[in-house]
Amino acid sequence: MRKHHLYILAMLLILALPVAAQEGGTESPFNLGAGARELSLGSSAIARSSYATAPAWNPSRLVSAEQISLSAFHTNLYETDVAYQYVGMALPTMDFGSFGVGLYRLGISGIEERDQNNVLQGHTQDSRLAVYMAYARRVAEYDIGVSATMEYHTLGDFSATSSPGVNLSLTRAFGSGPDWFDNFTVSLNGRNLASPTLVLDQTEVRYPSVWDASASLTLLPNPSWNHSLSVSSRFYRSENLGLRTALGLEYSILETMYIRGGANDGHLAGGIGLSWLGIEFDYALVGRDLGSLHMFSLTTSFGTPVSVRRQRRIDDREKEFNRRMSQQLEQQNLTLVKELVAEGRAAMDREDWQQAEVVLDRASFLATGTEFDNAEIERLRREVGHKLYEWERATRLTALLDSATTKAQHKDYLASRYFASLAVDEFPDSEEANRLLREAQYRIDTQAEEERDLAAKLNTIDSLLGYGNIDQARYLAEALAENASEHEGVRSALRRTQLEWWRREASESFASQDYETVAASLDSMDLIFPDNFWSADYRGRLRAALQARAEPAVDESPETAQAPVLEGKLKEEVEALYKSAQQSFENGQLDRAIASWERIENITPNYKSVRDYLTEAYKYVGIELYGSNELAGAIEIWEKAIELRPERTEILNYLNRAKSELTKLRQLSYDQ
């Protein structure tokens, strides 16, 4: 009959840590945890555990992993050959969350088997394995993780596999704060929510559930240093046991050396870590009931970070989007050129040469860079140019003759002669232009003769006034006014004669003391020449004369008194608008895409490549409007593009060309 070496088996049971808690049940020997870093911090840094050890400590930490991470952990329990080991891996994905796997091993080999007579029968081993399969994903601002566990135990000829266990964790990181504050993370973990049960040789062991909450805070002694201090704490309670605590401190120097210390339920721990070229070596010295344990970990990360891969994918999608947009707009441009050429031919058929020139000129301008044969457009433009030249000459002659005729009808013979002279210079064979020029010159000569005769009569009026022949001067001025009432010289002469007549009337009446007539004459004079100094002087003399008669003075100019003289939902909205704009473009709804991009620009400027998209969209919408002869609309949309990207010279050329054409059309409309 075989029997195990009782001493070795007893030591193995003690050292393997299946601790029979006082009232808490039997805990798994793997509850010690994994990772020299975590254990050197007193098992307190669950909220910020390493990614490769996250399947065992806190599955939700897998969400923060950027690269594939591998970690290997080893320790010998006390001074025995019992090996306690862990290998873990974190595998982040871009779209499907993060996966992790952890594998524990606890065991010893070479155990002697002896019979009742202490005769060696062979050797056996005691080995325990635990597998952790974990998955984590970010939901809103929370990281949620779950892991499934299973253990396998072999002891000699006996073996057993446990029922599955389930762990669930939730983590929330609160980001940065003041300069001295870098990161604050809290985590809640539930272990053995579905408790594993192991039966070995008819002995059933059920692992108790454990709840723990942990928090981690990173402090920066000086923001200009590349040093930091991380403080972590953990509060955990096992089924039927009281609350236990753990605390840890980690000081980072240049992110190369790490000094650590911690305490867990009265047991002290410490350690050091070195990181170089993506490989981290960690050592921990952990106090336990039976003594201290020396532990080692080797961790590395490799591969392109998930955030970089996501950005590359975004960039690739944007490049593809730009390429498709460019192809679609180029195809639209080619279609537009064909439509413009057809429209130009139709205008030629109805001899609308001006419209044909505008349309074909646009077609030639837009055909650059397309597959359309520009030689055919140029041939049509030359033909239209010749016809338009002849049409413009005829239109020019008609416009000049009309202007000369209209000015002659309004007796503006100088302007009539000007337009007739232009017509004769450009079209010397035009009989109508020469006739209008002769007639305008005759009228000008006649007006000059009349002006000379009128000037002589005005000189006569001045002479009569100078010699005091006021009545004759007034009679002659009134006679001239009957035939030349609009002549400024005649009107001025008439006013002067009327003034002199009233002056004489007032003077003679004053001399005869007919003060009422004096006042009436002065009033009439003021109607012709308001506020003249002669009237003001006579009114003063009139007041003095009236005072001399001892009559009450009339204050004709009394003094009068003068009156005194105003991150979260906004980001989701912007991203939704961004996706909507791209979808609208792919569906050919360019206006809706522009509206969404413009709204993003109003909410958060320079968001990604929105300004570049808007500039390109404005460019091609302007081209479409330009090709449809909607110059004002094209100018407006291109001005928006230039406001966003002033350096886009090709759009500036479009804008200047459209403005020039609009000015030319307005000038032609005015001349006609």
C-alpha cells in the first residue's frame, strides 16, 4: 500500500496557501495575486494594475491597454521548491474592446512515495493551475470588465477540475486636474460572484465571494520634473469576514526607476522596478505569516498602439473619402462641361452670341483637367468671337446714335455732338452718324449766336442801371425773361432791376416820410434778396424815424430764450454631425453635408479636417453655380471658401473671374 511522504505533503498544504479562514471558508491559493509591482504595493493598486495582470486583479483595466502586453511572474514559496508562477497577456482591439488571459501555476514535483515499510515506490507531484479569461469594454465614461476562472488540481493519482467562477469589475478615471494632480481612478470589483467549487477525493471546497473597492491618485511634486508619486488604497471584504485594508506608495523617477512600498492587513511589502526600451523588471519583498517572499516579474509591451491605429484608420478613411469626393466632383465637372457646350451650341443656333460667348468661356475654363476635348470648345469660341465682334459693333453704333438723338431731343447739343463724333470716328461710313453730327453742330452754332445777342442785351441792362434808368432796365429784363426764363443771366438781371426799383421806391417814400410805403418796399425787397445789408440799414433808419415821432418803439428783433439744448454631450453631437456630413456626401446630398460641416465649424473650429472639407465643397458648389450662370451665388460661396482658406489661389482666381464677368455684364446692360 502506497502512502505519501506525510511531512512534505503537510508542508505543501501549508505553503500552497489554501488558507482555511476562521469563518470565511477556504480561499483559493491564487488569492495571493500576481505581479511583483502589485504585490510590492501591498496589493492595493487594483485600480491601476498592470495590463497583463488585469485578468487576475481587475479585468476592466484591460480597456486602457494600448499595446499587446505580456508579463511573467515567479516566486518560490519561502525556502522550498514550491513554485508560484503567473503568465498573463492583454490584447486590445480597435473596435471590439480588449481581451486578456492569465494562467497561474502552483506546484512541486519530486515528492517521494513510500510504502508501509518506508520503501521508496517512486515519485509524484502536486500541481494546481488556474485560468482567467477576461474581456473589457468602455461604456460611456466607465470601463467594465468580466473574467471567467477555472482551476485544475492534480495530486498523485487524484485530479479535479473546479466549476467556473465569474468576476466583474467597474473602473472610472477622472482625468487631470490642477498642475500637481495628474490622475484619479476608482475601481469596484466583485470576485467569485459565481463561486467556483472544487472536489478532490470526495472533499468539496467552495471559494467565498470577495468585494473590494480601490482608488489610485497620481501627484506631481513639480510639473517641470518628470517625477510622480502614486498613492493607492484598497478596501476589501471576504464572505463572512470583516473589512480589510491595503495601502501603497510608488515614486517614479524619469519613468525609468520606481520605488514602491505598501501594507496589506498588517503585512508590509516593498520593491523596486526598472524600465528600459519597453521592458520592465520588477522585484518585490512581501511579508506573509510564515515569512517573507522574494518575487520577480518581467513585463513588456509591443505593437502599434491602439490609439495610433485608430487615428491611422481615420486618416485612411478620410483619404478615401477625399478621393471619392474628388472623383465624384470631377465627374460632375465633366458633366457640367458637356452641358455648357450643348447650351453654347443652342445659343449659337438662335444667334444669341453674347450668351454663347459666356457659356463657352465657362466651358473652356472648367474643361481644364477633364477628359473633354478642349480643341472643339476653342473652335466654337473663335466662331462666336467673330460673330460677337460684328454684333457688338452694330450694337455700339446703335447705342451711340440713340444717345446722340436723345441728347438732341433734350437740347443738350454738346452731348449730342460728343456721341455723334464717337460714332463717326468708329463708323465713318454711317450716314446717320454724320447727319446727327451736322445737326448738333448747327444747333451749337445757333445757340452761340443767341448767347452773344443775349449777352449784349444784358450789358445794356447793366448800363441802364448804371445811369439810373431803372424803369427801362426793368422793362428790358422782363422782356428777356419772357423768352429766356431759364437763363441764369436773365434771371439775375431781372432780380437786380427789381431790387433797384424797390430801393428807389423805399428811398423816395422815406424822403416824403411815407413810412408805411417804406416798410412795404423793404418787405418786397427782402423777398427777392433776403437779409441784404441795404434793407437792414433802411430798417434801422425807419425805426429811428418812428422813434423821433415819439411813437412807441417796436422791438422787431426780441431776444428769445433758447431751449437748453451681454465635454461630453457636445463632443457626441460634433461626432454625430461629422458622420452625418460624410454620409450626406456619399448620398450625393452636398448641401446637407455643407450644412453639417458649417455647424461643426460654428460649435468647435478646426475640428479635424472640417475646414478643408468645407473649402473643397464650397469650391465645387461655386463651380456648379458658375456653370449655371448664377454668378452672384458663385461669388458668395467662393468668398466663404477664401475666408476659410485665403491661401487657396485657384479659388481666388475663380472668384476674381466671376466678379469680372458680372461687372462686364452690368456695363453692357447699362450701355444698352
